[in-house]
Amino acid sequence: MDTPQQLSRSSLLLHWLVAIGMIGLTAVGLYMSRAEQWFLYPIHKSFGVLVLGLVLVRVVWRLRNGWPAQVAGGTAWEHRLAHAAHWLLIVLTLAMPISGMMHSGAGGHGIAVFGLQLVPSQHKPEAPGEAIPFNASVAEWGEALHEWLGYLLILTVTLHVAGALKHHWVYKDGVLRRMLGQRIKA
């Protein structure tokens, strides 16, 4: 269980696994779409499904255990901004993989986890490299959401990291040390 002085191992593990997973997937997603490295899509989708599983566990954990107690440093508006950013990060870590699955699954590209087919693909017999959408509208919405939510995720993670660094360097209140597993004074 989390305390004001120290976060539980479960909270830390879930936080860092989801953070590393989402940052890694976002970086790979930007790279593969800009450099047109399509061979990375099956790996991206596989890890995306796995990270979604971790996100679901993290959401249940956070809802059952509540948010960690805030440390004293910062103004009232900074605390409100941090609270909003934490909620936005939870929503984005759910919405990113779901929107990606909407795009891929409804777009006829299928969804597989390292070869285990979860949603079948549907390709044109005369052009096997071209997918036939199951629902083009859902696929288009999923693609647009996935892209724009990705940019919002980058912005929110940047603000989150900046806030943690401000707590560490300006307020010197232990927030970052607590996130790194250390026990702090409350």
C-alpha cells in the first residue's frame, strides 16, 4: 500500500512499466510512420496489446488504492494541474492502444500478439498487401485519434517529467525520489 513517505512496489512497477512501454511505443510509432518502416507494425501492435494489459491492471490498482498523497511543494494551481495531468495520463494510456486497435482491426489489418491472431486480417485476393476494411469509418477515426492522442501524450508526459524535475530541483520535496522507490520524509 502507498504511504505519503513511500510508494508500494506494485505502484512503482506498474508506473514504470507503463511509462517505459508507452514512451517506447510512441517513439517507435513516430519513427515507423515518418520513416515508413512498415515491418515494425507487427512488433508495435504486439507490444501495444501487452502494454494495454498492464494499463488495465494499473487503472484497477489506482482506482482501488487511490492517488499517492501529494507532497507539500508547489502551489494550489500546480497541484490541480498535476492532478489533471495524472488523470489525463491514465485516460491517454487507455485511449492510445484502443484507438490503435480501432485503426488496425477495423481497417482489416488484423491484430496479433507475436503471431497469435486476436483479430483476423482481411486482404484483397488480387492484392494481398492491401487490406479490406471491416469498417472504414471506425478505422479512419481510430487512425486520427491514435495520431492526435499520441501528440497529446507526448505533451502530457513532457509536462509530467517537467513537474517531477521541478519538485526535485526547485522544491526539493522528495516527489522524484519517492517515484524512484526511496522513502522520504512527509
